Amino acid sequence: MGHTMIKAGIIGATGYAGAELVRILLLHPEVETLFVSSVSFEGRNLADIYPNFCCLFHGKTDGMLLTADQVTERADVVFTALPHGIAEQYADFCVKTGKKLIDLSADFRFGLDEATFKTWYKKDWQFPAVHRESVYGLPEMNRDQIRTARVIGNPGCYVTSATLALLPALKADILDTDTIIVDSKSGVSGSGRKPTEANSFCECGESFSVYGVGSHRHQPEIARNCSIASGRNVGIVFTPHLVPQSRGIVSTVYARFTAGYIQKLAGGDSGADMSVPVRELYRNWYKDEPFVRVLPEGLQPTSRNVRFSNYCDIQVYVVNGGKMLEVVSTLDNMIKGASGQAVQNMNLMYGFPETEGLEFIPPAF
Amino acid sequence: MGHTMIKAGIIGATGYAGAELVRILLLHPEVETLFVSSVSFEGRNLADIYPNFCCLFHGKTDGMLLTADQVTERADVVFTALPHGIAEQYADFCVKTGKKLIDLSADFRFGLDEATFKTWYKKDWQFPAVHRESVYGLPEMNRDQIRTARVIGNPGCYVTSATLALLPALKADILDTDTIIVDSKSGVSGSGRKPTEANSFCECGESFSVYGVGSHRHQPEIARNCSIASGRNVGIVFTPHLVPQSRGIVSTVYARFTAGYIQKLAGGDSGADMSVPVRELYRNWYKDEPFVRVLPEGLQPTSRNVRFSNYCDIQVYVVNGGKMLEVVSTLDNMIKGASGQAVQNMNLMYGFPETEGLEFIPPAF
Amino acid sequence: MGHTMIKAGIIGATGYAGAELVRILLLHPEVETLFVSSVSFEGRNLADIYPNFCCLFHGKTDGMLLTADQVTERADVVFTALPHGIAEQYADFCVKTGKKLIDLSADFRFGLDEATFKTWYKKDWQFPAVHRESVYGLPEMNRDQIRTARVIGNPGCYVTSATLALLPALKADILDTDTIIVDSKSGVSGSGRKPTEANSFCECGESFSVYGVGSHRHQPEIARNCSIASGRNVGIVFTPHLVPQSRGIVSTVYARFTAGYIQKLAGGDSGADMSVPVRELYRNWYKDEPFVRVLPEGLQPTSRNVRFSNYCDIQVYVVNGGKMLEVVSTLDNMIKGASGQAVQNMNLMYGFPETEGLEFIPPAF
Amino acid sequence: MGHTMIKAGIIGATGYAGAELVRILLLHPEVETLFVSSVSFEGRNLADIYPNFCCLFHGKTDGMLLTADQVTERADVVFTALPHGIAEQYADFCVKTGKKLIDLSADFRFGLDEATFKTWYKKDWQFPAVHRESVYGLPEMNRDQIRTARVIGNPGCYVTSATLALLPALKADILDTDTIIVDSKSGVSGSGRKPTEANSFCECGESFSVYGVGSHRHQPEIARNCSIASGRNVGIVFTPHLVPQSRGIVSTVYARFTAGYIQKLAGGDSGADMSVPVRELYRNWYKDEPFVRVLPEGLQPTSRNVRFSNYCDIQVYVVNGGKMLEVVSTLDNMIKGASGQAVQNMNLMYGFPETEGLEFIPPAF
């Protein structure tokens, strides 16, 4: 091939999102070198922390965990998978030195709205200017801006599932946006690698629980996306739950149709399935999207069917006698909900085929 | 003790609800003899089918699986844990011979409303008269009628969790009953013992899925309970999901407050937590209930905390800026959602202490 | 009843073994009062740490976590569920004040053999005299001594499963004791409540692993028991593994028969199942044991069948053409492997029926 | 590329091994077309049975399930993933028409030893001649013969893990081959897709059990491999267990060293770790194997670290004071234990790079 391959760096490579980035980039055909860093494990080898990688670095890295500065200096594109509020400085450096940065924290998810970030994340911006360079990295919303961006704010996992579930209906302006209910369920990997009582096997195995009612930080991000999509202020009631499985998010979304759309649906063939026209609207909206599958009638979203892949599956129902839309979406929280989407953004930023290195087929079981 | 102990019979003892009944009744201090039957395994021993019972019959049964007729003839109280539409004949026999019957199927869950039963279960009633003897066996709604009933229709598992989550608010008339959303999640035991692809380990392990949107048979039963409680026709949007765990149901319920109640909440102390008065209302409503625990502020319902017990845990939130009630309830689908509740009904029917034989403390892990 | 009920205390009530002791003793008919202590959570309420106990103290405790000294002063019998090397001081106090102590750590598992304890646990004894009062609390080995003991060393979980699997054969002197292989598998609760990477859901879910080959501290305890039982020095190769489930241990034990017994088996009916006489030997040995079930031919031990109970299930096979014994045993590591056995010891020490408060029937699923 | 890509066919594409073959071959760079058949679902689309494949056929197949005959006629290489005793006829056809066949059943696992096959599988050979064309497809044993074979008998999953654990030691002739103990643990997918009580979620979740003691059909296959490797008759005691996880096998293998080797080990540096020379022997033996990782000291085999990959991880211990070898090996039963190994064989047969299409990196969680 005539073009040059790239050097990628991961700051925070020993967290779960970081480890998934390593796994994806090791097999990515356009990445020739990988630099990895970790504050917790600096100087050690990544294969000691994650023995699954043992012997599998494919010559792209020796696995040595460098400092963050070493990574930003050597890489062309830097992925930051860090606690919220730390990526800004690396973004500033990358912008100044002509590199690209894709951040998996919340730092660049709110555009220029520092106030909302501050309210929910309790931190000020240190480098306000760099936010003007940033684009929200949901390809299904912002593909064109992503292509030319220098800094990407990669979306939250719940947020991706909820936004993709609502986007076509909001764009078609068929929803009452006063109150939309997002009831989400996530696997345990969403809580990260750090061991806590909440993610210990005996505490979350064989158990389903609710958490963060009214206080989860993905609520303002979902609301922001929906408001941008609809052009109106959208009220979101968001409830996350914890499922005893490692991976996967399912979001069940309930929204009332506009009066006009209720009437339109009611005017259709009596006896016809009112889900059909809405599913058609979704299918049409996503018809060119490589990673969204609007399921045919009769198939129910199942997190297993997208596990270990970058796909998001969506099913559409009309319920409550034609008054409400119910959408169920599912994705792998660590791939389409985090690291896969980050690589999808990298592909767009570099003009690589959007699906390059991401065509994992979800295993059946 | 001066009183006589009773003889209990279980028709359908080899299904999951039947096996749980056996386990509970073997240790129930008022049951002296247990008769068990099974169509599938007639003539075999229950301990062959369920080796957990091996050597543990405590002299109440020899474990031999009899015919249904043998059970009805010998027992004082008969539990039927059968596919829908079969219990009627045994109920008829029990009523005529002065015995009591507690049915765990849907046959007696709709009072005298044969039409709804027929619409959802596709069967006619064969013994219409016997339904006049039946009482819906949710003690928190119908305790007094249960005490004198001869036939009990034991509630559905999802239904119990949803009804207990809504009862105080409906009775207090603070909800807009046009549309109430019940988003429920159940462990796999809810699908019964018969092996299917849907309940095989590799198909449902590490996976969360939705099913039965708009078509689950517990929807009309929830709607019926809510309508009775509120005195108005309540619209229910019910969505069940499958969780990769054996036991437990969590229902997350969303309802809009009446305009009047929204105003009342808004008129309270600004800055105060609007959940407090509603939680107080729930706490008050359930203050004498032995098996409902309204959780203190800050505790999130977790199915693990009620597993293997007859308790239902409930937490109450006010969301959407004071416009909506969100209630999360959890119970063990096989105990409070089936066999434990059936024994609670038996206790009431015989004047035993309501908690007799049911004070299992949920294990912490 | 004419006799006085007892006051029980638990030091270390917020660990997993402690929490199981609380659960069992709350329903034990001979315990009228329960005192609980915790170093980590002193001054807080047990129901805050374990919400499963919420409202279920049955008047035996208010749940307040006291100091260890308060517990030893107020209780008649003290259970210590602490890290190794701490219980001695409480045992000394109890012996001096005429109380009884049951220790769930390893402190009293080695009789007067301080050297072995020191080699494996890296600690000296501080109160050597108190060890002369102690008895190893495996009722199937030491029932009579337990009845009159003042201090009990409650056996390890793996150790109980391995010892019960070997006891009848060792007593019958049919095994070559040079090398016995104990291949054990344990659920995650065995690692305790403290969150670590090893017990986090995403690290141990959907994964089976080996650990502690040749270095696990239960090895010398198994060897000691076997040597005592056989009167000879027994060589044990012990390998523990971690299973993705909360509870349960399965031990698969392999031992070569003595030359004499091989000959004896070979001399039986050709064509007959050589497992029969050995199973009969086991059945006979355990025929009066309330908590050991030697399974009938054809039933395979399954940890589910003893879960949440105090039973140990055992199956016996003759393999390798009549040259080897293979025994598989299973128990709930937290009950028969820890807290249930401790209460069984308490029952013996107080002359209560041995099964009092321990007749939990394992649920079928 | 100058060479021609191949057409692959899968007979039995809707079983678990078949579905994994589909997943692997859809992304295999040398496979241009895929034909799939299924007796159970003929005429339907594979994506209906396995919705994970929805939209992901990459132009290699339309997913239509053909007849077996259609597949054998159209494909260059045929994979048979069928019940035992059916593949022979397709092998015969392939040999006669110059095609290649890779069978995942036991039909071709015993070379020309029909008697052993018949004893364990209760079937006669219908096409004895075709067995002369077959090679046992364990690349680590038979790489050169596989390259030129026309029919491959793909090894059993347990067998692969046990054979790889023993091969270097048997070849080095350091083991007493009278009795080798293979204690294996497998995830539930090993029991196949057909729903049974044994593989239902509530029966095998949260439970560990033993099965098939002395009667599992992989025993003679392990014995055969070991006997071939050592040149002597090897006695195998094989015990399989069921683990509550979908994928993964761990085999813990125990063997006594020869007297000579015990002496040799004893003669080394006193105080030195006797595992070192044996681990070195293993490391050396496997140094050029692309899919076997002999772990460095201190790393314990964990099925998670090889999940969804074609790697087999092995760790070596010397136990029992230098008298015994203990080896623990782990692999994904559906990949290196079935479909991945089948594709590895295909690569060898066609002269493709052996790792082509198989370099999946196991995810960390």
C-alpha cells in the first residue's frame, strides 16, 4: 500500500477501555506501532497485568508501560482513557503539535457548555480553548465533523445506546419531547477494573439492581444529544441498572408520540401493525450505517447478539394503543459503547474505511 | 399444640413452583403430611427428579409421585401448579368436598371476568360456578377475603412486583392513570423447568434480552389490579426482560403524578427532597405488612437482598422535576412471586400466623 | 421449655462467614440474644452493611456493631470469624471466664502442633496453654470430644470436603497413603468479602482457573486429618481451583487401593460393579451422620444440590480397572464448610439436638 | 494475490461447532464462498437461527441452509459437524471427487482401530477404506501428515487439552505411564445446542458437577494419543466436570515421574525450584508452536485468558516432593477444542499460513 501506517498511543492502557483499545489496535491493519502508558503500572509490562496479551503483541509494541508524556510525544494519534478531567492537557499538547486525540472520558462530551460539565462533574476546564477544537464522536450524528476534527469526545456507553434508539424519531419530529424515559441495563464491566464491593462476584452475581436514579452523569449527555437532534429541550428520565454479566447494555426507551403522529398512525389500515411505518422510518434512517442493525419484525434485541462487536441492534414497537413509541437498543458497552467507537472515530479522522479493524462478528454464544 | 395439623397436596410437584412448594411445606410446622403428584413422572420418586430432596422428607412424604386424583382425595388443602386451564376441575372437586384449593396458574386471577381470561389465555371456563368461590390471593390487597376463601387464584410473579409497587400511590389517588410504564426484569426460573433454547445456559448466560413487548399475559392482570385499586381504568405498558440469573424480579415503574399532586409537591419546602413525602406514604401504607419492606432513603433495591425469601423490597423516587413517580420493587419470583405467597395464603385461610414457615432470611450472597 | 436459652456473640460479623452465622443464629431456636462486632464497621448497624437483614433481627439484636470486648463479656458462646492469629486472646478470656469459643480461623486447627501452624501461617502462638483446651471441630471425626470442649477449631472448607471424602476409606485401611490427590473446586465466596481483582465479577465470571498449586494452607490440614484417621503419614497433593459461582465446593479425590484391597476387589464377581462394596462401606460408615449423604449409584454430586444447606453429598467410584478409588464430595463452603458446621459444633457443646437450626433444605435451583 | 481462493462448505452449520466455523470462515481471507447446510433447519436462513450473523455474511453466503449434498457438490473443502457416525459417507464422496473433508465428530479420531470406535460409539464403519485416507488433526502431533491428508479427524475438546498437557513429558519419556489422572472441567457449550435439563440455566448456573466418571468417550481418545506419543500403553483415569460458564476447558493432569527422573530432579540444586527444568522442557518442545503458550513461572492458567481464541495455555508444576508432575492446560473448547483447530487443519492442508484467520486475541474480560 502506498500510504503510511500510523503510530497510536493509549494513555490509561490498563483500565478496561484501555485494554480493549489495545486488543483492537493490535489487529488494526493501519496501525504499525502502539505505545501504551499507565500511571498505576508504569515500568511494568502490559502482559503482566493482562496475561491474555501474552506473546500476542505482533511486533507493534513490546508491552512496556511508558509515561503519558512518552506516549504523546511518540504517537500520531493519542487515545486517553482516564478519569474525567485529565485529558484536557494532553488534548492541548496534541492540538499544538498537530497530533490527534480521542478522549474516552466525559471531558469533551459537552461541546462548549462548560456549565453542564461543571454541574455534573464538579470540575472546571483548565484549557477552555481546546474545547473549540473538539467534536462529539458519535459517527451516526456527526460523521462529517469527525473527519476533520483534531479532538474527539467519545460518547458514554449508555448515551450511545439511548441516542441511537431515539435519533430517527427525534429527527422525524414525531415525539412529545417533554418526557422521555430511558430504562437502561448494563453489564458489570461498565464500572471499570478497580475492585469494589459493587463489582465483586458475590455481590453482583445472581443479582439485579438499580442505581443512580436521577443522579447518573449520562443523563445530561443523553438530554444534550436529544435536544440537539430535535432542536428542542428534551426531558430525560434516566435509570441505570446493573446486570450480572460482564458486557452489554440494553436500553428500553419509552416516548409519547406527538398528537399529530398519533392521529396519523390511527388513520392507517385498521388491523395493520402500527409498528411497521415506524420501523420503516428507522430502517431508512440507518440504511447506510455500517454498525446499526434495525432488526426485522419478530426479532427481540439481545445483548448476546452484539457482544464483542461494534454493532448496535435496535427494535421498534408502537405500544399503548398507538400512543407511544418503545425502542429497545443493545450494544457492547466496551466496543460500540467505548473503544470500538473510538477506533471508528480514528478511522474517520484518517480517511480509513470506517469499518477497518472493527468487523468482529459477534459469537453466537 | 391443641389444634390439628393439616395434610397438604401438590398437583404438579415437579415443576419449579411445585418443587418450591415442597421445600417450603416440608419445613412448615402446621403441615403433617404432604402428597405430591406429577403427570410427567407419575410412579417415580420426587427425590429422583430433584436429588436436593434426597433423605430430607422428614417423614411427611415418602416422595412417591401419585396421581392428581389421589392427591385431591387425601389432602385437606390442594396446591395446583399446572399449565393454565387445568385447575378448574380440581377446584370444583375441592369446593364440593369441603377442601381448599390454591391455584398457581392464571385460572383464578381474573375474578368473574371470563372475557379477559379468554382473550389472553385462549381457553373457555369449564366450571364457571367455581369462580364465584375464588379470591385473588394477594394478601396486601385482599387479606380479609382470603381468610374465608375456598379457592385462591395466586397472583403472577411480575404482577405481584408491579402491584405492590403501585398500590399505595393508586389508593392515595396521586397518579395519572392514563399510562403507567412497568419495565420488569426477571431471572430465568420464570420460564419454568422445561428446557428450551430460551432458557439454555449458553443462550441466556452473559446476555440480557427483552421479550413479549405488548403481548405478555401479565399485562392484563397488572391492569386489572391497578384498576381495582384506583377505581379507574388504568393503562399499563408492560415490558418484561430476561436477566442471566436464576431468581429474582425487579420492576421499575414510571407514572406521572396528577396535576394536583405535582402542585402539592412543588409547594413543599424548596430544596427539600420531594421523595420524602411519597416514601412516607408508602411506609405508612405498608407499616403492618409482614413481607413488604419500604427501604430507607439511600438503599437501592437489589434482587439479591430478597432472594430465597418471601420479602418484597420497595424504593420510591420522585423524578422529572417533581412530575413523576418512579418506584422500584424486587422479590424472589419463585417465593413471594409464587410458592411463598401461596403458603402465605394457606396460612391466612387456616388462621395460622401469616408468617408461619415463611421467615426465611435472605442470604447476603 | 424448661432450659435456659443462650446468648451468642460473633466477633467479625461483617465478613462472609460472620454474616452467615448471623443468618443462621437469628433463626436458631436456642439462641435468645445475639451480639455482633466488627472492627471495620464498629458503631454502625449490621443492616447498613448487609441490607438483606433489614427488619429481620427478630428481637435478638438491634444490629449495632459492638467492640470485640463487649461481645466476649456479654455472650455465653463466642464465634470468632477473624483473620488467622487473632482468636487466641479471646479463647484465653473465654476459657478463664467459663465461656465457650468456636473459632472459624486456622488458629485451633492443628491441635498442639505449633510447628505446622507456624510453617504455614507465619505466626507464633501467644497463648500456648489455651490450645490444650481446644478440639478440632469436625463432628464426623471428633463428636465426643466436641461435646465437652471449651474451644473449637472449626475446620477449613476444602478440608471438610476432602476429609469427609476420605474418612471411611482411611479408617478401613484400604488406601495406599503414599500419595492421595485432592483436586478441589470452590466458588468465589471462599475468598471472602474484601474486593480484589481475583474476586471481581469481570475477572472471575465466565472463567475457571487454578491457584495455589502446592502452596495452599488447607494442604497441611487435610494431611493432618488423614494421618490421624489412618494412623500413618499421608501424602496429599492438593490443588484448588476457582469456579464462577458464589457458593459450593466440589472435591474430586483420587487414591490407589492397597495391594490387598485390589486383590480383594478383583476376587469379587467378575462383571459386578466394583464400586458397590466401597459405596456400601461409605454408606455404612456414615449411616448415622445427620449431614452426610452418600448418594445412591447413578447420582452424580452437584454443588447445587447442597447449596444453602449443611449437607455434604458424596459419591464413590472404583476406577482404573479396580486399582483406584475416586470419591467426589460437595458441600456449601459457607455452611458445612464454615458457619453451619460452627453451629453444629455449638449444638454439640450445649447438648442441643445436633441438627437444631440447621435443617435448611437445599433449593432445587 | 495470484492464487485462487477456496469454497468452503459446512454440513451441520446450526450446531455450536458449525456456528463457530461460520463465524471464523466468514472472516477468513482465503475463503471466498461459504455453503451451509442443516438437517434441522433446511430451507431456512442461518441468520434466523443465529441472529448474531444478521447482515454480516460479507457476500460469502446468502445464509440459505442447503442440503448436505448441495454443500458437498459445491465446496472444495467440507467441514462436517454432525453426530458421530454420519461423516463417513461425505468423506467417501470427497475422497472420490478430489475434495477435502475435515470432520469434527469422532468418526476419524481412531485411525484404523475400528474396534475401539465400535466399543465406545456403538457403531460400525460403513466405509472402511476411507479411514486409510484419514489423519488425526492435532497439528502439534501430526503437522506433516495433515498437510497432505484428504480427510481429517478433528480431535475432541477435552482430548486436545489433555494431550497438549502431556505431549512433551511423554515424548521425553519422564512419566510412569501406568496411571495418569486427567481431571477436566468444561463450560456448558460442550454439551451442544440442543436444550436439555443438564444445560438449562437454572440447572447448571451457580453449580459445579461431575459427570461421566469412567465412561466418557474422550477417555479412549486421550489414552490413544498418549500411547502413540509414548510408544507404550498409557492408563488414563479421566473425569469430566461441568462449570457454570459457556466456554473453556481446564484440564489438571497428574502423573508420577519415572524413578530415573525423580532421581534426576532430586540430584539438582537443593533449594532450587524443581518445576524449572520441566517447564523448560515444555517451553522448548512448544517453542515453534503458534497456538501453545507455556506460561512463565507464577502465571496460573485461566480459561478467560484464552477465551474466543485458538490458544492453549499451559503451566507446569512439580509436586509431591519431586515425585509427580502436575500440568494445567486451558483452551476454548469451541475454538482450539473444535472449530479453530479445524480451520488450523484447513490452513495446513491448503498451504496457507497456519495462523491465517485465527489470530483472535482473547479479550481480557
